[in-house]
Amino acid sequence: MRQSTEPAEWSPSAIYGRIKTLIFLRHDPAPFHMLTSLCILGIWLAYSPEDFVLDNCWQWIGMAIRLAVQLRLHEQETYATLHHPGRIRRIWWYLFNNDTLQMACSGRPGVFPLKQTRVSLPVPSDFDHQDTGARVFCELTSLCKLLRVILEHGQDDSCSQGEVDSTLDKLGLWRQRLPSDLQLFDISANTRQPYNRQVIELHVIYLATTILASFLGRRDNPSLFKYASMAASSCISRLYEEILLHEEVTYLLPIHSWVNLVAAIPRAFTDSDTLNPERAHELKISQQVLDKLGEKHTSAVMIRTRLETLRNPGEGEFSSSADILWHSLPAPVLDDKEQRVLFLFHFPVNFSPMLDFLSAVGSLDQQQLDSFAMDNNAVDWSIEWSSFLFDSAMSV
């Protein structure tokens, strides 16, 4: 695996410590320089997510958001007075993205004042170089707005069928409207786009969001949304495998520990080779990714341990009925909701065996249907929203 050639004094931990020291010494009191420094601290998780400390990314981003509000960066008029409005607008929306992703992995309330924000969304022209990274950032911001809505519904556990449908439609449209160079596949030519880690990272966040959206729909059509979450989990594994093969796991941020946790939840219930014959291989991919991430990020070490427990979901992680519930699912009901779900997966069916299964659920033969005999009591998932969090009851 590719290793950094930088000297030890420029390791991420050393840089983190130096930035903190310079902030406390007021080495550069210029407000926008201080804001940038706080943003840098907000991408580094120095301690395990379970530790109660002030020295963590959630605290730094909270400080940065409050400083940004103090600078009135939530008001569009402010940017007309700045020398580099695009650069500062990027910082403002970076704070939103970071706050939203921390909501997702911790379950804590967000502190970003989205309702009070009157600032236009970022565009590639806000960047000095309008490259793939610039376009990925802009699309990630749009995705995080959808993710935030899902998180609010999930934490309150209050989402109507209409809201689920609307969320699925918006997710599908977000994926459909991606520029061609940010798509993973050219479906018309049935070819894979050239490898780009930033594009893959964007899609693993999208697929993790799809799993969370599937959880919201669990009461309306539990079987369909469970199959969808299993397909999304399988696709996440395939994408991480590409990052592994290109030896670029070392460049991933701590949020990818959370993505691996989210992907592990559906996989934990699919120990049937009929459903997912690649389950063991996908688990191995997650383990390899987390092992490499664990060299830098404590959160990956914690999630790696959780994955071992998730291999036997009936032993403490979930209720004893969870495994029975999962295997009592029938083929999903064929309706317009299935089309909404299929629209989320813009991948060739050979990308993952679960995609082929999801697209063929309406044509299962009698023997396959018998293996998924319906349990009339199987109307809900036997997990809670906290199962998707870093510091849930699972880790106590």
C-alpha cells in the first residue's frame, strides 16, 4: 500500500497539533485565516468517537460555524463585499457538508443554520481550478441537503409514505442529473468510466444515503426496501474494492469508517448465499479498508471491531428475532415504488449480484418464493436508527 514519504514532523497528527497551537497563540488573528484553520481541524478525528473530549472535529466545526455566522457568512449580501467571494462561499458550504455528515455518524443535532441561510449553493466557478474535485464538491453539497432531510426524519422516526416517495424521487433525480464525467458508468455504451477516487467517494456517500432512505420506507414495503439496502451495500463494497486496488485508501477521511458501518448493517442480515453469494468477499473488502484506515483514524478501529460482532447478528447486536425476520421476507410488491427504487441504481446488473436479484424480484420461480415465505408479523426492521451511528448502544 502506498505510504507517505513526508517526514514524521509533517504527519497528520503533527500538523493537527501545530494548527491548534497557532490558533491558541493567535499567531494569525485574521478572521478568515482562523476560520480556514478551524475547517482543517474539523477533518481530523484525533480520538475515538466514543470519547467525551473537547478536542474533536465536532467541536472544531461548531466553533467554525459560530465564527462564520459572526462574520455574517449566512447572508448573501456579505459576499458582495469580499475580495474572494467564491472561496468564502466554498468554506460556508463546506461547514454545512461537514456538519451534516457528523449528524449522520453521531446522531447529534446539527448546528449549521440552514433555515437562516440565504447563500447560493456553490458552483465550479467558485474554485480556482474548475476540475473534477470542484464539481464533486458542488454535487456533494446538493446530496447533503437531501441527506439532512433523511436524518431529521430518521431521528424523529416520523416519515409518511408520501415523504418517503418524495425522498426517493429526489435521490433518483440527483443521481440522474450528475454530469457525465461524474457518473460511474456510461450505460448507453455499457462501459465503466475511467477510475477517479473523488467520483467514487461521492457515490459511496450517495449509496449510504440510499440505505438510510430505505430504512425510512421499512414500514410501507419492508421487503422491497431491505432488498434495496442490500443492493446498495453490495455496490459500496465494489467501489471500495476499486479504491483498494488503486492503493488509495490511505487518502480517505474518517467519514468512510461510518460508510462501512452503514453498509455492514444490511450485510449482517444476508447470510444466505441465495441472496448474496458474494457476502463473504464483501465483508473482507470492508475489513481491508478499515484495517488501512485504522492506521490513521481511531474510528476505523472501532468499526472494525463492530464488524466482527455484526457477523453474528443474533448475538447481542440486534434482537433475536432479527435473523428470522430477514429470512421471512417475500418478493417485493411490484408497483411504482419498485420503479422508484430501481431508478436509484444506475449500474449494470453485472456490477453486483444483488442488482440482478433486485431487478428480477418479480420473476422468482416457485422454489425461490417458497424460500421467502411471508411472516405476517414481519412489518418492520428489527433495528433502530441508532444502529447506523458511531456511538450507538451497540458500542457500549
